[in-house]
Amino acid sequence: MDNNTEWKCMKCGERLVPRKVVFDYMGRSFSEDFPCCPKCGLVLVPPEMAEGRMADVEQMLEDK
Amino acid sequence: MNPFEQFLSAEQYREYQLEALNEALAYAKRNSRFWRERLSGFGALRSLEELAALPLCSARDIIERGAAMVCLPQNAVARIVSLESSGSARRKRLWFSDGDLERTVEFFAAGMKYLCLGGERAAIFFPDNENGVSSLLSQALARIGVSAEAVGPVSADALSVPAGADILIGLPAQLRALALADPGAKVKGVLLSADYIPRRVCELIGRIWCCPVLTHYGLTESGLGCAVQCSPGSAMHIRHDELILEIIDPGTCQVLPFGSEGEIVITTLRREAMPLFRYRTGDIGALSADKCSCGSELPRLSYVKGRAEELKKKINIHILDDIFLSRDDIIDYTARMDGAALAVSVFPESAIPAARAALAAAFPALPARFEAGGLFGSTGVLKRRIF
């Protein structure tokens, strides 16, 4: 995803702005800035993040 | 249905399994892209023998297409377990629903009744992860009135049995080291799991603590639980309500009869999140059709000899475990290949001459070096290996 792409929330029509988002998984929390809708809170997780660092961290925590 | 409390005849179980298997096949084809493709052209089975006609699947399928095997939406998945897989840089991921985890807890509760009495206290020497082995075992033990504490892997700094623990559950090499280091502990029972279990390790622990030592065989793919002994030295009762086990020739992939040694293949019957049909475990073992002394007439898992990949090597960790871990004077060891030579670290150092002699007796021509060290080269739930 191009960093300069301007994303809008389809529901609210608002431009997404970077906000700190907290993720909880397997009893751990992480926070990171993601583009969010200032009105409804929708978070855009860029594919490279979902399939890259987030997937790596998820798998590290998924021990049996 | 609980395989341990209702002694159905083998024939009644086969009827149940055939019905459950056909339901599972239909469910998987309806809900999973992978299984729809893999099982296309296969209709309902008329007998359990027809299972052998279905294609096998392997760790590679899970690594490459695991997500397409999942039958539930992501929000119905309660737990994913990621595992390192030998021979691949990518991890295997296994999906479980709440119902899948609940049935594992039921199995653990039924199995642990063989070892525990209500009011006893158990120490679980596995890592304590959310909805992981320790947590599911603790829930199971609570159901049979046993309080459990997840104490984590045995540590070299704390080689003593936790105060008040009656029942110990953990890896064979770790609990064996604990028995040698703390022989006076008042242990009432031991369950070994999660790695190859040399028969003589069970005998050694049982002799030191004068208590029953039972073994459990399970893998994440089987829903963590798979088969457990009801008495020391016996074949293991299989989780028949949830799994069908086959033994195949790893070369020809033909199904082998009871008593023959080969690769263990599992089929899940009630898995909601990620059913597996004819999954090659990579473990070598044998099934038995003999009636158990407890009265059960159902097939059992006679023994698990180790991982096929390891057993192909002349010098492998299972053979080394058989050589070193059957001795009282060696508390632990680790081994690594150093060119053509085997480098063995032994704990305690005073056991090095005995370790050298034991290895030379088994492999006279093998160049080997010995040094002090070797306590808990594998920790947590990682399987032992030659480094």
C-alpha cells in the first residue's frame, strides 16, 4: 500500500487519520499507530502489516 | 461419549466411528475449500476399511494450505497453535474452536482419573499459555477434584519437587532428572508426555519414587490428547470418540495390520475448526487389538518408537536417550554432531566415564567427545534432538 494513499471511511466519508490502536492477543497487548476513522473508529490494517509483522507476533505467541 | 467409562464392544465403536466419520467428511467438504478439493469424488464410506482409500495428508499440507482447511469463520476460532516444523522454515498452524478445546478437556479428565484421586495436588511442568496444554489440563483436573498448578518447565536452578505436589506431569527427560535429583519426594503418580518416552525412563522414575508412571501420546494435530495408559507398561487407550488411528508403511503408504510397526496416521471425527483426514504424524508406532486388563476391548496404541525422520539416522536422539537416560548416574545430557564426531555434554561431570563407556558399548566405532554440562538442553515443550 502506498503510504501517500488517502483512505476514507466508506460509512462516514471521513479521511482516515493515524491513531494509536491497542491489539490484544493471547493475553498480551500491543499498540501501534494505524489509519483510523475519527468518527466511527474503523481501523485500517495495511496488508503488509497483517501478513508481516502482525502475523509474526501472532505466531510467536501461539505456543501450546 | 467417553471411551474410558463406557466399555462398548469393539463392534459398537466401529459403528459409532463410521457414522461420525461420514458426518465429519460431509462437514469438511461443506465448509473447507481444501477438503472439498482433496476429497472430491469420494462419497460416504460404507465401512471403516474404506478410509484407506482416501488420500493421505501431511505437515506440508498444513503449512501450505492450513487456512483453507479451516471450517469455521475466524471469530469462532478459540485458539490457534503455531508449531515449528522440521524441514520447513514456515510454521504449522492448527485452529481449534471452543468445542474442540472442551473435548480435549473431557479426554484429559477421563485419562487423568487413572492416575489421580480427588483431593490430590498436581504440578504441571509445561509452559502456561492461554488455552494451552497446562491450562486445559488444569481445567480437566479441577473436574475430577484435583487442584493443579502450572509450574513451567523443570529448571536447572530448582531441581526439587514443589512442596505438596502429589502428581507430576511433564516431559520424560525433565521429570526423570527431577526424580534423580530429589529421590525422597513423596510423589504419588507421574504422567509423561510430549516427547519420545524410553521404557526404561518410566521404570527408573517408578522405582525411585515408588509410584505409578503412565505415558500419554498426543500431538497438537490430534487436539493435544491422543492416547494414554491405564496402568504402567500397558498399551495406551486411544481417544476413540474423537480419533481414528491407522498404521501405514511409510514407504508404500499401505495400511498395516495390528501389531505391525509403521507411521501413525490420524483422522479426526468431531473437530469443528480444522478437521484432519488421514494425517501422517511422522511418528512410528504400532496398534494392538488385545483386550486390556482393565476390560476394554478397543484397539490401543502399543507403543510409540519415535519420529520417523530421527529413526532413519543411525545415530539419533531416541537411541541416545535409550543409552544415556536409562542410567541412574547421568542426570541429563545434550548431544551435537561436530563433523563426524558426536559431542556429548553430561551432567553431572562425574558421570562422564560411565557415559563414555555406555556409548562405546553401543557404537564402538563412533568418534565421540565428552564434556561437562548438558542439563536441560531442551526446555519447555521442545522435543529433544541432536543439535
